[in-house]
Amino acid sequence: MTGALHVTAAGIALRRGRRTILDGVDVDVPAGRIAALTGPSGSGKTSLLTVLAALQAPDGGEVKYDGRVVTPRSRDDWAGRVQIAHQSFGLLSLLTAAENIELAAQGLPGARRPGRAALRAAAADALSRVGLAARADHLVDELSGGEQQRIALARAISTGPGLILADEPTAQLDAENRGRITDLLFERARSGATVIVATHDREITERCDLVLTLRDGVLQ
Ligand SMILES: Nc1ncnc2c1ncn2[C@@H]1O[C@H](COP(=O)(O)OP(=O)(O)OP(=O)(O)O)[C@@H](O)[C@H]1O
Ligand SMILES: [Mg+2]
């Protein structure tokens, strides 16, 4: 099981209490394409990414990878092939950068889980791609916000996933690193991943194959 995933979602609705957070959202991102997800703060970008990652079940509608319905219960079937870089990073602060990245492979079934040396090598490769090779053995607590943001993306690419969901991955970065991370996302799309990136960054949206814009939970 390798290669970019075709991601579709139909009629996604998400409600919290009496609030409607997503309302009838349809998404179709062909395999190997890169889509930007834009919209004002609070419009539902993070919520939609977590639904597309099958981290939470929508109240209506369904998400499919390559035509197969995926739910939080069945997402283990896709372990390692679907990765998300969270807006708030989601790193474990008392582990090192490399250890956090190695955790990305933990959901893989035993037979597909790489050995210790291979995990270490994959983490080192992912760190070098985000310009942080020298930080492998630093505790996350010792790293800056922008460094943590790049480690979250390094973790998301480290298993060679077929779907990468990145939530504002350049929000805390300087121009040089924004360019580096943007190039990395497009390079991943060229080499076998579908990428959906929530962003306000025009340098990203202008280059994407498609742009999805949310407003108050509704796709425009
Ligand atoms: N668990 C929750 N319970 C209640 N409301 C929520 C919950 N999660 C998100 N919301 C609300 O849903 C709306 C969409 O939030 P979301 O985080 O998806 O927006 P966003 O587009 O990612 O915003 P930002 O650009 O600020 O990251 C917001 O109004 C938020 O307050
Ligand atoms: Mg968000």
C-alpha cells in the first residue's frame, strides 16, 4: 500500500452544542494534488482537517480515501499513510525532536514498523528536510516555536504518507523557512503524496492545484 490517496468528502457537517462548525462541505482532492484550505480565523479549517484525517467523526457526511469510507475506528487501517501536522504542533515536550518523529511510525502494524535504526534514519532525514538536522537530540522544550512547527511537519512526512494534512505549517516562520517548508510540501506532492494545507500564506495558495475557501463553515 503506497502512493498518493484520492481524498473525497461529501456533505460534511460538524456541530458542537448548538453551533454549526461545518455545514455541507464537499471536498475532492485527486491523488497527488496539493490543495490550499483558506478562510478567516474561526471559519472551520482546523475542524475540517481533523475530519479529513478521520481524527473526529463528522455529524453528517463521510470521508473516503481512494473510494473507501474512513472513520476514526477504521483509521488504523491507514496508519502511517495519513499524517497531520497540527496547528498547535502536538509534540511531546519531554522527548527529543527525533523521538517525537519516531513516534509517527508507532501506529504501524508490527510487521510494517521499521526497526530502531531505520526509525532513527527516517527521523534524521525528515529533520534535515526541514533544516533541523542539528536539533535531533534537543528536547522539544528547548526549541523555539518555529523550530517546533518544523518538527511537527518533519514528523508528518517521516513515514512517507500518501496524504499529508498540514495546518498553517508556515505561520511561525521567517521568510527563508517559509520558502523551505513550502518547497517541501510541493516536493512531497510531486513524489507521491496528496497534500491539503490550511494556510493564509499567499506564496502557498498561488501555487496550489486548487484552493478551497471556507467561510463560517461553508465552502465558497
Ligand atoms: N471542540 C469545540 N467546541 C466548540 N467549538 C469549537 C470546537 N472546536 C472548534 N470550535 C469552533 O469552531 C469554529 C472553527 O474553529 P477552527 O479551529 O476549525 O477554525 P480555523 O479556521 O482553523 O481558525 P484559525 O484560522 O484561527 O486556526 C470556531 O468558531 C471555534 O470556536
Ligand atoms: Mg485553525
